[in-house]
Amino acid sequence: SLFLFNSGFVSIIEPYIEKIANLLFKISGRNLSIFLVSFIGGFPVGARLIEEEYKNGKIDKKTGENMLGYCVNSGPAFIIIGVGSALLKSKELGTMLFISNFLASILIAFFLRFNNKQIIRNFSHKENSKFLSDVFVESTAKASSSIIGICGFVILFSTLIAVIKEMPLPAILKDALCGFLEITNGTVIYNKKVYIIAFLLGFAGFSVHFQILSVLKALKPSYIKFLSFRLLHGFLTSLIFYLSLKIH
């Protein structure tokens, strides 16, 4: 995902999707590209790209905070294969969960259009000054850094969850704490409660929240606003999934 974005490929398609991005969401084609790439790469690709755009002066803080509402998404590998095929034993349910998650992000992006300004830009077709080999190496290094950060938080929260499981607390409270702390544990705990799983996929879990915030060192978004978006995303994902099951 990082390679596609930093290699100049996005700059090529950007003028062609600019009108669609502006019409539907009042965002630039480049920001729409970040939105789409966040679904390919999953956590925390969207946040990392938003951080780079902010540091490079291409977006302001308000835009960056709004984009976190719909650019923090779990990828198809985790939802369709991990949750659907492996956990729920149904690739079809996994696909429906992924589509519900995707549509929830689109709805949030659409509602935020009323808080965005109209974008009018002229494009200059400049060649990417970096060699593709350099971009590949840089993208790999950044991806590796993200993986290390993700693993660190997963280990930290897994340890915290292990402690919670040994505490003299009601089972329902333990499940809630463990489920909302880390998304993988949450999907396992609530493996027979698909609507809760749908909510957790949108909410993402506090472990992912820390992963995202660790990337946003320059942007430093409001966590209250970020948390509100996560709760909204979780609710919309669960609602859309419920409606899709009824229709299906």
C-alpha cells in the first residue's frame, strides 16, 4: 500500500478521481486515494499516510482529524479470511462484514462532506524524482516499523488481558474488557455473536487506538473526537451488517 502511494501511481490516477471525490465527499482525489488504500492495507496504513500528508503541509489538522473517521479500517485479509473463514467458518459472512465495514466508512465520509470546503485544484504532471527501487526500500522500512509497533502493542495488551482473566471479576465484565481492549481477542471471545464482532471491527479496540496514535506524532489529534468516530463506525458497521443479514 505504501509503495503504491509513494511510487507516484496515486498522482497518475488522482486527476481522474478528483471530480468523484469532490462531488461525493468534498475531498481531494489524493485524500480519496488514502481512503481506498487504507482498506487494502488495514491498520495503521491510513493513519500513517495522513501523518505524512500533514507533515508535508498537504492537509491541515482539521482535515486530518476528519479523515481519521473513515481512513482507519481493518483490511480484507483480517475480516474475510481471519474472522470469516477461520473464526466463523463462513467466507460469506466475512465478506458481508467487510462490505458493512466499508459502507460504514463511506457513510462517515459522506456526512463529513458538510464540514469540508469545496476543492478546486490545477494538476501539474510532474515526474516522480525518486527511483522505484528507493521508494520500495523506504516503503518496506516504514512498513517494518509499523509491524514492530503493532507487535509491541499486541504483546502489551495480550499481557494486560491475561492479567484481567485472572482477576476475580464477573465473566461478562472480563469478556467486555478483553474484547474491547484488543480486536483479535474480541472476535474470539464473541465468536458466536456476529453483531458484536461487527461493532468491534468498526471500533477496532484500544490496542489499535494506541497503534494509530503512536503514528500520529505530528498531527496529535483529539482522542475524544477519534474515539467518537470509532464508536460511530462500530455502530454503523453493526447496523449495516444487521440489515444485510435481514435482506439476505
